[in-house]
Amino acid sequence: MGSNKKLKPSLIIRTAFLSAIALALLFILRPARNQVRLEHQSKQTLLVIQEALQKFHVEDEAYPGKSPMSGAALIHLLMETKHLESPPLNPATLLPYALASSEPDRIVYSTDELAETYSLKALKPSSDDTLFIIDSTKHHSLE
């Protein structure tokens, strides 16, 4: 007698198939998740540096005069002057800034000749295009 019953896939095959779909989705969505993480951490880091710059300005009546400066150099200066207690997270590594020149650093600080204004930029990872900017003239916040 012939059997017309359809064979049901075994539990192992169904589990493997669903696992493969889940892994594929994770692989596809990973760049988007990384971009969201980068944007969030870049904003947080800029805000921490901005607060320290404001403290520096209140005390010295000017912003740091060296321009341009990398994020690591600026953070080092702000820590030396006690306007920043500890280094914020580096958006590129998600670790506190090590203040070493070898780590990726996509934060750039600049000021005018009299150190009356400042600009903080977070650059995109793959280019020198600006991801976010905070400054003392037009872009006071990241909202």
C-alpha cells in the first residue's frame, strides 16, 4: 500500500532552518545596529566634552587656544586642567579614550584666533564628513 502522507520535517531540521534565518537577519541588521550605536555614543561623548569646555571657559574666560585638536588631545588637556574627571568613551572603540595616538579618533575641536568660540565635530567613520557638530555659535545642542 502506498502512503500519501506528507513527511513532516523533523524538529532538528526545523530548528536548524529557523536558526539559519535568525543568523541571516542578525548579519543583515548588524550594520544598522552599529550605526545607531556609533551615533548614540558620538552624541554622548560630544556632550561630555561640551560640558567640560563650558567649565574651562567659565574659569579661564576663553576656550582652549590650540586649534585644531584631536578628541584625545582635547580630553587630555581637559583632564590636566581638572575640567574633566575621567575620559569619556571613544565612539569608535566604546572604551574610555586611552589618549594614545594609535586609537581611532573621529572627534575634532577647533576655535577662533581669540579662543572666544569653539566647534566640536564627530566625523563619520569612513570619511571626513561631519556626523554631528556642536559649537558655541549656531549648534548649541544635538537636538
